[in-house]
Amino acid sequence: MSEATTVTIEALHAYGVSALVTTGMSESNARTVADKLVLTDSWGTFTHGNKLLGDYIKRLDAGGTDPLGQAQVVNEGPAWAIVDGGNAKGQIGCDLAMRKAIELASEAGVSYVGVRNTSHFGAAGVYPAMAAEANMISIAMANDIPSVCAPGSTQAVMGTNPLAYAVPAGKHPPILLDIATSTVAGGKIFAALQRGESLAPDWVIDSDGKPTTDGTLYPLKAALAPMSGHKGYGMALLHENLAGILTGANISWQVLNWIIDDQTKPTGHGAAFIVINPAAMMPLAKFHERVDRLIDEIHAAPTAEGVERVLVPGEMEWRRRETALAKGIALPPDVVGKLRELDQRLGLKPDWLG
């Protein structure tokens, strides 16, 4: 199998909901998870979309993630809140947390909402995208089991601890950045191995503290390199404090690897969201105009040979989503293979999966 399989957004979403409901999850919660996975795939970020669905369901079936889990706000103040994720799928508690953060920021101007007792939350960018839709700026982050070296270490010290932010604009789509604080996310290592591709020499550090291109060593005998050395390490440490320490979630090696560790035990991840309401500080139309002007200036920057124009973060993803809405999502062969493997167990047999 070497060609992509195109599926409509609606059909892919319906499949995700049906698959998740087989675990005992409510249809409402299944829709929340499917929303995030399909949005991620529509952006072309296939490492964090429905490719993960089968592994999510394995952990749900084993009980390490509670299919009946319900997230709830357990403590709050005028501009902050703490959400207990109920050991449900990460998208469920984090969706609630972002909606709460938007609500608080609409009154207070800014807000912080942390999440504990949650699990892998997928692509970090789906949460700031919610705030951008509400015309608010947002930052999202999470912690994870250590898989990334610190400068000078020979073993992992921090998780990939992602960072995502979104800034709404007027005539332009929102600025949207979603990155790991490692050089690459761990999923890209696994995806490269599945496709038989070589790793870049700055992706993985072996147990001697030296770069390696042997992806089979990760994660048991090697760790990811931090993004930009000490800079990525420092950012990851901030995320550990805001998403782990402050929320009461597990931290560092207390967090379990959601794929390879005991599938019957909670992973204990944490997450955090910060939202800023521009309308509390200036007229929203003026804010949009200023963001648009900044984007226009960046677009007008001189370019190197062969480059049409300088892009802002998120432009490629929003373009891919426009295409996906009009023509469907072209799922890569490795994603289709994972979904076929899942459906051998579930027997849902959608026409598009073949």
C-alpha cells in the first residue's frame, strides 16, 4: 500500500465516534475526542490524529484510561481553575479546561486553568484553536514522562512537554504554532521507522550522550534531543511546573508512557492553559487590524530564491484544512494501516477503509 486514502471529514469523524463508543465511552465524550483527532488530521499533522486511535482504544479497553471517566472543575477563583480529568481521555478534560479558561478570561481578561489526572491529550494546537475561535489568545502546554535529554545528560530528564499558541486575526486565519520542546516529537521517530526512513542526526541522543540515527534505540536506550539545546530544555521545565507541579498532576518519572507502560494503570498527565482576552484591553476590531498588519508585513518580507513568500505559523495547516473540508482528508498509508489494524478488532468496516 503506497497511496493515500481520501476520506471525508464527516466519515472519519463518524468512524472515530463509533470506535470509541465500543469501549463504553459516552457518545458525547467520544465526539469530543473525535473532534480533536479529525481536526488534527485535517491540518496534516497525521502523527497526532486518528493514527493514535487504536492505541487509545487499547488503553481504554485495558482500564488504564477510564472510558466512563468524567472531567470536572474541582477548584476555582476569579481568573483560575483546576480541572480533574477523571482519568478520562485527555481530550475530554482539556476541552473542558479550555472552555473554562475562555469563560474566565471573558470576565477577568486573563485566565489560567490547569488539569490533573488526565492522559495523552493529542495535538496541543487544537486547544488554542478553540480560544482563537472565541477571539482570544491562548497558550497550551502539557507534561509527559521524560524522553528528552538535558544538555550534558546521558538519559532523559524532561518530557516532550509541548507548547502551542494561537492568536486570532481579522482577514487572516489565526496564527497557530504547535511544537514539542524536543527537536522532534516522539511520534515522528516511530513514524519514520514505520516508513523505513532514516533519522536526522540531531533527533536522538544515545546512552553515551552522543547523537545517533538509530531510531530503534528510542525510547528505551536513547532519548530525544531538546529543541535548540538549553532553550528547549528550559521551556520544557517551565511546562513541567505549570502543567505538573501547579496542577497536582504526576511529574517527571511518575508520569507513565501511555503507549508502552502498563495499560491498566493511569498515566497521571497534567496540562495547563492560559487565555488572554484582547477585547478587555482594546477594541477587538483594532486588535484584529494590528494582527493583520503584522502578518501583512511578514508576508512582504524579501524571500530567498525559490520561496514565494514568508509564512506565519499555522498558514499551511489552515490551507490544508480548507482543502480537507472541500475534498476530504488524504490519509497517508501508515495512518490507513493503523486504522485497518484497529478495524480487524472492531469489525466496523467503513467503505472508505477498504
